[in-house]
Amino acid sequence: MNTPRPVSEYRCSQSDLYTVCETIANTQTANSSAFENYSNLYGPTTGSDLLSAIANARALPGEAGRSAEHMVLRRELRELGTEGLALFQRLMSYIRDGFPAADYDTMLSAAGHGNYEAAQNENWDAERTMLDDATTFIGTYAAELTGGGMPAAFETTFSDLKTDFGTKHNAFLQAEEAVKHETDKKVMANNKIYAETIRICEDGKRIFRTDGATREEFTFEKVLELVRGGQSGHGVSGKTMKALDLSALPQTKVLLERLLEDGTYVLEDELMSDNDGLFKFNDVVNGKYRLTSEKVGYLSKQVLIVVDNGPVKVELLLEAI
């Protein structure tokens, strides 16, 4: 039985998680004696131990750090892919001029052209298959292709490109797997400090059940509200429209979901566009989000946005089913 990848148990951003957990850990330390009297599982270093765990989780590479190598390899792979497509276009000319016109489509297919369109859309598996098939084809029909104008060095050039692309593709896939492992490690560390914080909160609310102010200091959601209140929010506004003629599409549901560190989304808010198709989410803090619009009779539409110290406006174009 396969073990699923871990998912975040905390329904907030990673930065919010760390700040909230640190705040609660410090509050626990300030009330350490009350916790020690409540349970033998608590000691004088409980709060500081949690702070150390939070610091260790923070120190693990963030999203940008984890994906840097992967993004560089993607760029290099894209460049090789573009070169491979250009070489294949040259091969098409040699096939055209080296074979009878009646055989052109057959030979083009044998050379791997069936994967050309997918390769244009950066389907690396398809491009790799195309390059493999083309290399074999060139070796098999070298005489005919030479008669069609293929230079003597072309076969070697194409073979070298195929090898370089395959090597880079393997490195890209390995880096992709490494990103997944590092992401899982980060999520598990975050889940651990979240679980410990929630344990402290549950006991803290029991210990201070008659002290409303202190009890709220051990309520995760309340502390999260305070943390988020210190951030400047911005408006995310836009218009839902018919893709056919760009006219307003009123009374369309719009969902605002925030991207979390583990790659999943958490719903922040939802609303209906007004009779003019207009909508606006207020006080949206900086981060990456997904906007989803839904209306009966239309295909749902998703748009990714980034809120970065300013308002965001977007048009959501829905196509009729």
C-alpha cells in the first residue's frame, strides 16, 4: 500500500503559522508554572523547545530555494527543446526533397512527427520520443536524406542534441523529485510544530478557563486574527464576463483561494458578482491566490493571481457549455 504525501494540517500561510506558534510558545513560557502544575508532561523548557522547533522549520528551504535548481533546468531544457524543434523542421525539408511526394506523410510520421505538436507545448516526454524516433529515422534513411540536401554533419548534430536533451530531461526529473522530498520535509516539520501548539492551546484554555483574556491567548484562531490584522490588505476586484461577446455575466460565484506552502489551496472567501458582473474581495493580504468563477450553463474559469502590496484587477471570461 502506497503512503500518500503529507498535506498541511494548518489552514493558514506558512509565515502566519510560524508567527502564531512563536507567539503562543512565548505565552506558554510566561505561564510555565501553571502548565507544570497542570501536567507532568510540561517542563520549564516546553516553550523554548517549541521555539527551537519553529526555528528549525523556518530554516528548511522555502519554496524559492527548493525550486531554484528545478527552474534553471527547466529553462535549459526549454532552450534545448527549441533547438530540437528547429532541427526537426530542417529534417522535414530533407524528407520533402529526398522522397517522392506520395511518401512524404508516411516518412514524416516514421520520423516522429506525431509528437511534434505536443513537443511545441513543452511536453518533454513527447519531444524526447520525437527526437529518439527522428535519430533512428536519420540513421535508417541517411542516403535518401542526403539526396534531399541533408549535410554530412547533420546526423551527428541531431544525435548530440538528442543525447543532451535526454541527459537534461533526466536531471530535470530528478530535481523535480528532490523538490517534492524537500517540500514534504517542510510540511511535516510544520505539521509537528502546529500539533504541539494546538496541544498547548487545548490545555491552556482549560487551565485559564476562568480568565477570558489569557484563554484567548491560547486560542489559535484568535492569535491568527491578531497576526493577520498587522498585515496591510488589498482589494482583489474584477468582472465576470461572457467569453463570446465580453458582455457582463451577472450573479456568478467567485471563489478566492490562497496557495499554501505545500501546494494546496485553502478557501479564503467567496461571493457572487453583482448584476453588472462586478465583484471585489477586500483586505486580501500579500500572497498567491487562485480565483475560480462558476455559473450554471458555463465552464468554470480559474485564474492565478499574485497580491503584492497593491490592488489586483482581473477579468474572468466564461465559455458557455
